[in-house]
Amino acid sequence: MKVEVDGVTVRLGDDASMLSAVRAAGLELPSLCHDERLPEAGSCRTCLVRSGGHVVAACVTPVTEGAVIEVAAEDLRTLRRQAVELIVSALPPYALEDGELARVCRSMGITPQAAQGRGGRGRDDSHPYVRLDRDLCIACGRCVRMCSDVQGTFALTLTGRGADTVVAPGTGGLWADSDCVACGGCVDTCPTGALTEPGLPVGGRTPAPARTRTTCGYCGVGCSLEVLARDGEVTAVLPDHDGPVNRGHACVKGRFAYGFLRSPERLTQPLLRRGDRLEPVSWPEALDHVARGLRAAVAAGGPDAVAAISSARATNEENYLIQKFMRVVIGTNNVDNCSRLCHAPSAAGLTAAFGLSGGTDRFDDVETADCVLLVGANPIEAHPVVGARLLQRVLRGARLIVADPRAVGLARYADVHLRPRPGTNVALFHGLAQVLLAEGLIDEEFLRRRASGLAELTTLLEGYPPDRVAAITGVPAADLIAAARLYGRAERPAIVYGLGVTEHLHGTDGVRTLANLAILRGAVGTGRGFGVNPLRGQNNVQGASDMGALPDLLPGYGKVNDPVARARVETVWGAPVPVRPGLRIPEMFAAARAGELRALWIVGEDVCATDPDATQVARALEACPLVVCNELFLSETARRADVVLPVASWLEKDGTFVNFDRRFQRVRAAVPPPDAARTDFEVFHALATALGADLGCRTPAEALAECGRLAPAFAGLSHERLDREGAIAWPCPDVDGPGEATLYRQRFATPDGRAHLSAAPYLPPGEQPNDRYPLILITGRRWAHYNSGGMTRRTDNLHLDPVDELDIHPADAARYGLRDGAPVTVESRHGHAELVVKTSDEVVPGQLFCSFHFPSSGVNTLTSDSADIVTSCPEYKVTAVRLTKRGTSRRHREQGRAWPPSPG
């Protein structure tokens, strides 16, 4: 539309407001109740303009074609000034020190003398990240709307009447005791400083002029952040309003959990084991020791006596460099990354079904689905920004099916909540597929032209009618049918899933049979749905695999035993690539225990805390002659290392990450690493030099460019382009191409160009409960912490979630005589853990849940070595356990009796 603003003609899209028109014309208006991330309210009346002879609030008045808008007329200036003066009159003078309101007042010539309020409404400083000064609240409602319309927590309200109206927690009482999840949205949007972050000056004063745009280093969402720093220290982290994924939103981890940078436990110089102690040494001494150890390992057992575990917390460029180091300098394919422990079944399953290892669609499209099938994921806690966006979509009318044993997060908003027994996903997905076929809710044309395997699947599904599936899964047949009909009748269905699908003995089968549903519906590569999309757990778990930090795959997913793929890499590197696939992470530990692996380099992974059957992992490290760790802190794993190298965090390094929907985004250093700590990139180069080798790729930018020369999917990507254009999805083979955010529009990337249906039968999980171990334990994440907690436990997040709790159904708690807060020992066939009881109806009787954020609890000593039969991904979601009250006799525990005894 064409609109005239004070004589300036501007063009706007549909649904634009007059405020948008004014700003497009380069003019400013006060708008104290406005935030571009929120629906308009029009409550402050400070943005008054005239159009068509009427004075209107610009923020809530839509423009029409040919509209003429007056802004600068003197009577309008007076009205706006009076509106602001009225607001200011009730505030104390310090309200005009700084912040949005103060800037508005200065632009209007309103002085602090206009602020006549005497205060006295009090403060709330109870929360570690949000403080409230009630005397500065103008009841604009921005914080309340941010909490409801963006975050979806509904934790805030306006209370009181008239001039005494003020924001407050909806539960009453202190902020720290409220439902607030500390996303920081209320602080970011507050125009007066009524809500601020502790440590920042009252009034919202900008803490430092230095701003660095980077990508969050916590979960796989890939939020864009603005890091504020002064004198080499981070003073605040703010969500980037232009962030392509987060759109000006963040969560408690990305927004506030940067305090670990200043932790006194931060490693700042190399450590070398001498006897039973790790002692500080210089970098030359540490590197020389590692180099001699690697030479000795190769001399004793050949190149395959050395292995490396790379990191999803490292950048793409660092992952690329370490896999090149292992293949070129050492001469082995023994390199893997922690996707082995989470989404390796996604890579295998999605590749088998569609041809590529990433999700099929960008999240912006998934967000427009009219029906979402959310499986084995709790994004409200594990991926809060995605969870918030999905919730807003559901609140606007999208249908929601949740398949998860626990009633958490979005399950409360589901049209149908399916609660399968842990380990029965494949049967559940077959049951849904059987209903789709039986009721004709399939796309026959798509299946005929673009898919294969329908006949085999149809035959298999005859054995999965709803009643049988109900018997296997525990999901009522009526719920199964209702869910299938919702998904089958949707015009634009989407599937989003998490680790509840992959971390099973048959995790790859789970991914493939889940993909069957999208294929049957023709909901992938057609625009009539938004495919199958995994939520990645860590910031760069997609990118670590993309870069070839895998034992059987090269950068860009060429197979190491494919002569064509290997030749392409060898041409760029000028060195041979080993032919035989290397060891996976579990195989590395087994080889170490067997005396076959003589050197293990672990980069940024606390394997003694996060890997299953942790007791056996510790034994592997003890058996290995040389263990090297790149770490921020002296983790459980680093304590067992022979050499510990201090390295930079995600806030201190340069490179790129790939998020859960395949977008490359820039990572930039906001502050330098402390003292002698180095980036992983620098460490890899330094060790190569110590071994007399040259890796090339002097900078991260050069590393990504080299990767693009040998991996066609990344050929169009570069740091320069990402700096210029922002996030770009792969595949991106052309420097002038936009990248394929949506895959398979023309053909699938399988050898025959078709999507492949899977007819894998349901098989039981690796562990089953019995009389000795009568309960099933599920492990996962909670909202305030990340992974093993190495970073978040060294921040004030520890005040929000201070202990490892065991969720237990009230009926089970009563049977076991347990109350909230009681200490309890959880025992499995593999180990035991010490936890604190939390009764919850989020779990069903017979099932338990806990996180793994506190290594000292020993949770991963419980989990078994059962692993996905295709990818070796551990079965974290099904562990048979029993409970023992603290103080129960040792004789009783050793006799292995289930406690309490079964009735009768």
C-alpha cells in the first residue's frame, strides 16, 4: 500500500499499522506500550497521530491505501507530551535516569522534575535473574503480554486498581516462588526499568557499548544473541530481535547462564598428571607430552590405537579440523561425536527414508502447520524457544497430538495425549499407520509416484490393529484412532520429535516408522505438510556430524569406503584417507578396556557423566595409557585424564554452528578466553605442529571454505556470506543460491529418488522390569540446566534447580513410604544413584523420571549398555530399577529384594 506521512510517501505490506508507516518514513513516535514482538495494545496513548480528520493511536490503527497521516502538527505534539507527562508524574525522579521512557522524555524536553511520585510500593529482589521495582511500573502490560503471547507461561498479571496497578506474579507472593521460567522477556521489554536484571543499574542503563552478535551455545535451536561486554567480561546477553529462529526471544540458559565464564573453577592453564595428581604445566610441555604419547600409541598398535571424541559444543570448523587431524595426521577413522548418544538414529533413519540426515523442513514452515504430532520431546523445557512458538501456534487453533510417556509441557494442551510404555514407539507408529491405511487417509498419488515399500508395509500393518497396539503400548485404542484421524485429516500436518524416539534399542526403526506417517500422507516435499523434524539436543550436534566427525562418514556424509567420496577428499587434502570405518564411541571404550586403544582424545565431553553405564566408561579411561581432555572445568572425565587442556567456551570463539533445522549461523567471540586458555581450533593446530604436520586452514573461515570444496552440500557457504546474509540452510551448493530450507521438492536424495517406507517389526526394548527391578526409569532434561550441567551449575541457574530430583507418581510414593524431599537410592542392574523424591502426576505408576544434570548423583551409572542396533545410540529411555530408602540394610540390598515387597 502507498501511504503519505507528513508529505513523505512510503509503501507498506498488508496489515501494517500507522506506527509502522511513521517509522518507515523515518520519523519517531513514543510508544510505551508497543513492542514489535507483541500484539498491539494501544493503552498508553503516547503515539497519537491524525488521519482522515481523526486523532488515533498509531500502533493499533491499520493503514489503508492512500491514507494521509499527520505526525508533526503542534497540537499532536502537545497531546503526546501530555500523555507522557501524565505517566511520568506518578514516578520517582530516578525513573528518568535512563531507559526507553527516559529517552522519550529527553526527546520531548520533559525533565526529571516532572516525576513527582514518592514511591513506597516496594521491591522484589528474590529471583536470581529478575528484580522488580514496583515504583517504576507504569502498568503498560508489555511484560504480561510477553509472558503470555511469546513465552506462553502466563506467569504474570497486573494487580491493583487505578494508579496502584502494578505487575506481579500470577501466583502471588515472591517472584522466586512463581511460575516464571526466567526467559528474560519481561526484562527485555520493560520500558521503565521496573523489571531489570540484577547487576545492571536501576533504570535499564546499557551496561557496555561493545555488542557482539553470536549464536547460542546451549541447545540446538540456534538462537541469535547480542552479547554485551566491557573490559573483557560479559555483562549481559540479550536476544537478537532480528534472530531468524528466536525472533527476539530467549530462554533462561541463553539469556542468563553466562556466569560460568567467571567461575573460579575455570581451567586457565594445561594440567599434566604426575602420579595421582594433575599439576599445572606450560603449553609446550603439555603438547610435547601429548605428541610423544600419540607417537607411542601408533608405534605400539598402529594408527587405529588412537581415537578422538569430538564435541557438539565445538564449532563446525573445529569439528572439521579434528576429523582432518585424525585422518591425515594420525591415519585413522577413529573419530566420533556425541550425536552417537542422541541423534545418530535420526541421521540413519532420515537418510534411509529420504536420503539426507537432517530434518525435512524449516521451523518457520512447521510453525504454520494445522496439526502437529509431537513425539518423545518436551520442548517447553529442553528447547524453550521452539516450545513457546509451538504453544502459540496451538493457542491459535492448530491441533496437537503428543506422544510421550510423561504429561509434561505441551501435553497439557494436546487434543490427544498418547502415553506409550517406554520402548514401544515402533508399535505405536505402526498402529497410527494402520489406521491411516484402513480409513483411506493416505495420498495414493504421492505413494505411487514418489515412494516405495507400500506393499511390504501394508502386509506388516495387518498385524498391528488398534487393539493389539493398545495391548503392546498401553495406549487406548480409541486414543490411537483419534490421533491418527487428526493427523490424517489435517491439510498441513507436521511431525516434530526428540530423544524419546531415538534413545532406544530400536531407535533407528523408530525414526523410520515415524517417517512412514509423513510419507503415507504425502506430507514431505509437497507443500501439503511439513515432514519430519528432529529437535537437536546440543548447539551443534547437527554440524558436528555434517563436518565428518564420524567414524564411517566424511564431511558432507560421503562414506569412507566409497572410492568416489574418498577421492574427492584426498584431492583437496593432498593425503590419503583410511578406507576402513573407525570405532564408534562405545567401541572406543570397549577397545580401551581390552587394551587395544592406547590413546583417547576427548574434546568437550564429560563422558563419565553423560555416557551410559558410566562405571564401565570410567574403567575404560583408567585402562587407556593416554587420555587427553579439552575442557572448561575439571569435569568427572577430566579428573581421570593424563593431560587436560584449557579451552575457550562458545562466547570466546569464532566459527559457525548448524541448528536443528540445518541453518548455518555465525559464532563470534564476545570476550577473549581467560589467561592461557585457547580455542579448540588453536589446540588442534598446535598439536599437529608438535607432530610435524600442517593442517592448513589457518583460520575458521578457511576451514569452512575448504570443507565446501570437498562437500558439495556446503560449497555455497562462507563466513563472508553468512556475515552478509545471516542464516543459510544446507544443502547450499551454489554461492548465488539461497540454500534449501525445504527439502525434496523435486525428488528425494535416495539412490532411486523415492521416499522409502519401512516395514521393520516391533521388537521389545533391551530391559524389562521384573520382581527385582520393578520400575522403569526414563532420563532426560529439565528447564534450568543443560547436559551434564558443567556450565549451568556454575551460574545462578543452580538457585532455580538446585538438586537432582526423582519424579515418582504419588501412588508409588505412597506404596514406598516416600515423601517430597526424601532421599532415595535408585538401583539398577548396573549401578546406583542418590536422588531426592519429587511426587508428580507427570509420570504414571510404575515409571520414574530424572535428569542427568548433576554427575555426583550417579544417574548414568544406572543406564545400561543396550544401544540402537543400527547406530549404537544408548537406550537412555528404558532402565529397569528399584528403590531403596536411605539407610536400608546392606544385607537387604545385596539380597536383591524389590522394596517394598510386592503385595502378597
